[in-house]
Amino acid sequence: MPISRRDFFKDAAGATGLLAFGSSIPAFLARSAAALEAGQPSRQPVLVVIQLSGGNDGLNTVVPYQDDAYHRSRPTLRIAPDEVLKLDSGLGLHPAMPAFLKLYQEGRLTIIQGVGYPQSSKDHDAAMEDWHTGVLREQVPLGARTGWLGRAIDSACDPGKTDLRGVFVGEIKAPFSLQTERVVVPSIKSLDEWLPTGSAGSDSTGPHNSGSPSSTASGNASLLASLRAAAANAWLAQRRLIAASQALHSKKSAAYPPFPLAQTLAMVAQLIRADLGIRIYSAELGGGGIGGFDTHADQAKNHGALLRELAESTSAFVDDLHQDRLLDSVLVMTFSEFGRTLTESGRRGTNHGAAAPMFMIGGKVKGGLRGAHPSLTDLEADAPKFHTDFRRVYATVLERWLNLRSETILTPGFAPLDGVLV
């Protein structure tokens, strides 16, 4: 149940009582920091999911530059072979994505081709709902839904523990994929939102401890000890967040390009460094509502700009984490609600399609192309057909990255993919 910062603090305070002495630090962050300080295992695998809102045109992202059907069907949108960033003898990346070509050559980018699902919806909201829930609409009762990431968080978070937590970082409403039943998932726009006023630029004084309780009553002593522990936990979390905020505003973040997604990922990188027990991050590119990837008209310029933002922002994030030897514990996954049609429209755009590629990025991906490029002569309503169900990609992430049983989170029958993760 993604919520606003105000509602989050209200619910967290009411539900747990662990916002000690007026601290504005979320309770689960305080508990996470205390657990890590106490020696519990840290640097658990982290998942960063980037939503490409609007339906990304997979054919101009991973380009079949040697396919005659591609060139015949796109007289103005086709990308010529000498412009494509070649991956092999038949496929290449959009020319706006040299940063992704670099990741590919380094073995840090896996491209999963032909991803979709049977009878996929061409409606934005309905298709996004399918991707967010991981359960197709006709398979569950109306109103009984949670998100696939939300169910992962619920399944791994026992009360008071920090096994797996999630957060949405961005300007739009948090996606339904984070919808939970038992665990609060905050939504933030700025790291400074979690800091007390005036604390972003300097460290704070440690929690006051006046020594042993004077009362001999065991109940009073226990209560006082609990209050002191809560205060210490909140202070520890605040200290870590202040350090993260200072780093975010320092010269270290200057390597990120001036894109909104890049600034979001820079914030995510600092939260990962803070090591607060957050293991699922969700971000978005394309804007709220239908989204910028819905390229029905004048596609070329807009689509190229979005792909450049995606590639350069993600590449900067990877380089940043690699410098601090954190990349092996982080996996980035992209998705979009559907691909686009093969044939361009009369307005030099494309219409809603079906299958499209997904990207997996990190230090533990196997790298390269996974699966065949869909046929451009055997189509589904003028769009490439899928051969890999998106729920198999989810199962791969759940089982082989987050170490969760996918069959308890997705409907049974979706085996993880081989050849994606090390």
C-alpha cells in the first residue's frame, strides 16, 4: 500500500510506536539501521525496477536492422544499419544508447527478447495492471489485488524484522506493483524528506543516555530501556541518512547526467550505501498517466530522448555503484506495459503492440542477448508476438535474486529463466 510521506509517518507511528522522541525517521529505517549495527548480515541483493510508462517501442530500441520487413514497414522511423549500435550481425541498439552498448560490451547488460503474455491487453491501464500485479485480471476476484513486489515484501517481512523492504522514489504516484497487505511502503521525492529540519548539512548529536534507571521497578526499567533503544535506533538511522544526503549533494553525484531519472537513481545509490535494509526500489521514466513512451505521433525525437535518458542515467548509476564495489549486490530491471506495432502510423508514430524486450543490468547478470528476436512476418495484430512470458522474468528475479519462492507470489507454472543471472 504505497502512501504519501505524511500518511506514512502517521501510520508508522500509530502502528509501531517506534518514532522515538519526535524523530522524523521512519520506524522501519530505525530498526534496519540498528539491526545492521548489531551485526546482522548486510548487502543483501537489491532490486531496482524501472517502469517505462506508455508502451516502449521495442523495435526501435533493439533494432532488427537487417530485416527487410522492418525497413519496409517504417519508411520514416526505420533506423539505418549505419546508424545502429550493432550488437551482432542482425540486431543493434538505438543510436541514442551508446551508454547501453558500453554496458553490453562489459557484460553488465542482458537483453531478454520477445517478452509479453497471452492475449495481452492493448489498453494502458489494463496492461499496466497485469504487469503490476503479475496475475492476469481474469484470474483473480475484483478488488482482491496486490502488486507482485508488494506480495514479495509481505512474504519476506515478519513484524519487527528487516528481511526485505521496499520504497518508491519519484514524482508520480507510486505504482500498484508495490501494493501490499501488511507492510507500509513509503513513497519519497527527496532524500531530505526523511531528515529533521536543519540536519541535512550536519551530523546530529547522539541520543542522550542518563545511565541506569533510578527506579527499582522492573516494569519501569523495562519501559525506560525500550524507550532508550528506540531513541538510539532512530538516531542511528538519522545519522546514516544525513551521511547519504550529504553525499548526494556533494561533488560525488556530479557524474550523473542532468536527467530526472539520473537524479532519482543517484538518490537510490545513496540509500543503498546507507545500508538501511531496503531491498526493493521502484522508479519510473516517462511520467504519470499514459506516459511519454506512448509515441503515436512524431515518435523519432521523443523516443530517442527517452532512450538516451534511460541509458545514460542507468549507466551512471552502474558506474557509481561499481566504484564502491556495490554493483554485485544490485540488479536493475526495466519493463513497459506493451511494445508497439511494426507498421508506423500516418502521423509518424506507432500504435499499441504486444511483445517487447526487457533489460537486466548489474554485476551478476550473464550479459548478452537472451532469446530470439520475434518474427516480423508472423505477427499479432501487426505487432511482434511474445515467446517469453513476463511472469517467468519475475520468477527469475524472485527465486534467483531475492531468494523467494515465486509460486507463493505468482500463480504457479512460471519457471525461472536460465542464462540471465550468474
